[in-house]
Amino acid sequence: MDTLFLILICGGGYLMAYHTYGRFLAKKIFKLNKNASVPSVELHDGIDYVPTRKGIIFGHHYTSIAGTGPIVGPAIGIIWGWLPAILWVFFGSIFMGAVHDLGALVVSLRNEGKSLSEVAAKYINMRVRFIFFAVVFLSLLIVIAIFGVVIASVFTRFPSAVVPVWLQIPIAVALGFAVYKKTANVAIATAIAVIGMYLCIAVGSLLPVKLGAVLGIPSTGLWVIILLIYAWVASTLPVTTLLQPRDYINAWQLFIAMGLLVGGAVVASLSGNLPLVAPAVNRALPAGTPPIWPFMFVIIACGAISGFHSLVASGTSSKQVSKETDCQFVGYGSMLLEGFLAILVLVCVAAGIGMALKIDNGTILTGQAAWQHQYSTWIGAKGLSDKIAPVVIGAANMMGQIGIPEKVGITLMGVFIASFAGTTLDTSTRIQRYVISEMATDLRIPFLANRWAATSFAVVTAAGLAFATGADGKGAMMLWPLFGSANQLLASLALLLVTLYLKRKGGLKFLVTALPCLIMLVITNWAMVKNEIDFISKGNWLLVIIGGGIFTLSLWMTIEAFAVFFNSSRPAESQQDLEVLT
């Protein structure tokens, strides 16, 4: 019953937080106004700026920020014990991550839906715009290239996921056409689309697709090429054609998957088959495991707080929110739901895996022996498949408690992971296009500002990174050790911008973001320094140079921001901010 009690406490806590602290932030701190003008209406263009129903934009925003982050991070972070991981995910998402996401969304919304680099120019100075652009561009470059590898690896490991993932595209296009062109009933159209999606999963389990090498390019490299071409197409289309409807039906896929996991947890717990087999606090860490401080707070990112979320909030979502008051649901609510997903993932790897783990020699381990076998070495140093495997196995075991066969459960999880990684890939490419277009406009390079040229630049640079080390398309993995700390550093900088925004409003409102900002600045800079020392000791000079560059740029921006924060003079408010204040 301990596992079920844990799920209920966390789920109830998130609901309470949304209706208390979330409402306080919306009404008292950011003063959301349902009658205020928003970019989706004022700048409506039918391509990027499109006013969208709250439920649909929630689905897009949620699936874009989730990706594989709340899956892989907790699966690694459980190595230090389930208790510290649960505490970080639960309290971090409520008081840091959700505040960060809501703040980034509101600040962008009140600045014409512009990216954080443009907002930084307004609230700090013009120099910081280029610093922030460099950090954001590099972060998105790594995300696009790595998520191509992530999906390629999932397709290789779970070939039954290939058909359903690709068939989601025509289903999503048909859903968007039905809702926006034919004004179909959203509930009925959604039900048909979701049923169609699950029928495709059944087809995929019967028709697995495996790619062989072509012209010396292995299957992962071929998938990366195909996925980057898809990302180019998806990111230049109007958001209502593919991006919105695909993310929306993927959100329903998530709701169903989470429901199945909760149902399995209830049945297993009531029958006494789901004890927590992971240690509450692991004092016998395997060799090579880094210290819990500061690395757990960097490795478990998306389930608690993630800088990438600020890019989605200020990239695609702020251009589609139809009224300010939707921001609490879209920004704060989606982060809490992601936190709950991370809680379920922790349950899968802390308890679900103990139900049955089949090892290479055919032996089936259960209980603590299963967990110890899976985590006998530092899982963070293993490949992507090894990081995902504990989640897939634990989830399939839990779903099996409600009658879902193991093969079907594994297929469901494979499609789930690949689909979420796909939404992150095309959203990241679109955001990179926005960032490049804004910078090209500022630098007066008009040919690079249009959406086709900017998207091409985003995709080509990502392809260059992906194939930098060979035809397998895994070149971006050489920068993976930097991504965790760089991503959390981006969260710190986003909180810094929101703090400056609130400081200009007067009073002590800025404390709700300033305190999380200071905590994240300390933790992430601490992690970056330790990483730099490790890179130097190993002679990995590429990571030393790139990591040192990111660290220097972020330190420079932080100093500039603190100078503005303690400066008594304030620049003039934007017209929209003045309207909100009055």
C-alpha cells in the first residue's frame, strides 16, 4: 500500500497546489486579465500566431515540454534513492518549475510573443540579447540533433513503434482539417482520432519495421535524416495543420497511458504486488556515480524544472494562447502534470521493475534483486536504450496487472516515448526558426529571416552536429554531458528575466521567482564547474571549450542582470504592461 499511498499523496498535492499557489500567482503576482490583448489575436497570421482553445493549446504545450525528459531523468536519478527523487520532483515542480513556465509564458505573452532573447534585450540590455541568443541557439541545436537520435534509437529498439508513430501524422492532419476547416465537434473528432491512433498501435505490433544500412549509412543515421526532413516540413506548416493536432492527440495518448499506469498501480498495490524495492536513500552507490549534490538536481530536470520549457512557453505557446487567464492552466498546470508523470516513472523504476525482470540468461529476477541488477552500475553512463529500459519494463509489468499483455505494454510505451520525442523535435525546430528569424531581422539579414531559410539553417546545422562523428547520426551525443547543466542554467536565466519583469512592477512580487532563481544559479553553476574539472581531467577539450564558453556567457548575463536589478532607474513599461498595471 506504500506505493499507492505515495501516488495519491503526490496527485492530491498537485491538485491542491494548482488551486492555491497557482491561483495566487495568476491573480496576485501576474494579475492575469481575460480582457487584455494577446499576440495570437493582435498579430494573427494563420501560421504561427493563431488563437487556440485552452484544451488544445494545453495539449500542444504539454507534449512539447515533456518529451523524454521526465522519463529518462527520473530513471537515472532513482540511483540516489526514491525519497530524494520524489521530494525534488514534487516540491521542485510546484515552487520552481511551474513558476518558471508560467512566468516565461506571461512575459512573452506581454511582449508580442517574442522569444526570451528578444525579451532580454528589453529588460536588461542589447548586449544580453546576443548572449542569450548564443545560449538558446546552442541548447536548441543539441536538442534537435539529440532527439533525432532518441527517436531513431527507439525505432531500432522497438520496431513495432514505427508504423503507429508515422501514421499519427495523417490522423493529426485530418483532425486539424476537421476542426479548423469543417468546424467539426472537437470531442467527437478527438475520440475518432484517438481510436484511430490506438488501432495503428495494434497494426504496428503486427507489422514491425526494421531499416537496414543503405550506402554505408546505418539505420540510426537513416532515421535521423528522415526525421530532420520531417522536422523541416512540420516546422514550416501552419501550426493548425500538423503541430497543434498532433500534440493534442499525443496528449490524449499520455492521459490514457497515465491512467493505465495508475490503474495497474491500484490493482497491484491492493493485492500486495507493488512494494517499493528501490532503497529510500541509496548509501551503496555503484562506482562512477556522481555525488547527489548538485547532480541529482541537474539530471532530474524536466520533472522538476527545465530551461527548455521556457523556450516552448516563449516560442510557440505564447503565440497561440487566446486569453491571458488561460496561462495558469497552460503554463502552471502542464508543469504539474509533467511532475506527476515523473512521479509515475519513479514508481515504475522503484516498484514496477521489482515485479519481474528477465535477464540475458533467461532468469527472472523479482523484488530488490531485480532493482539491484538493473542499477548495479552507474546507469547515467550507459546508452539511451539502457536508460529507457527500466521504465518500459516497469510500466509493462504494471499494465500487466490490468490484463494488458507484456508485448502490447512494451509497444504502447515505445510509441509513447517516440511520439513525445517527435513533438519535442518539431517544436524545437520551429522555435529555433523563430530565434534565427528574430536575430536575422535584428542584424538586417532579410533572406535568413523568412521561415523557409531560417528553418533550413536550423535543420542543416543540426544535421552537421548529428553527423559530425560518422554516418550513424549520433554526433550530438558527444555534447550530451553538457546538456543537463546547460538546460538547467537556461532555467536560471529565464527565472532571472521573469524576476526583472516583476521587479519593475514594484513591491516584493519578484521574490516568487528570485528565490528559485538563486537556488538554480548556485546548483547549475556548481554542476558546470565540477563538469569542467572532470572534462579537463579526462582531456576532453571539446567539452571544456564549449562548456567553458556557455559558463562564461551565462556569468556575463547574470552580472548584467544583477546590475539592472540593483539599479534604481527603470526603463519605460511596454504599452501592454501599462494596461495590465492600470
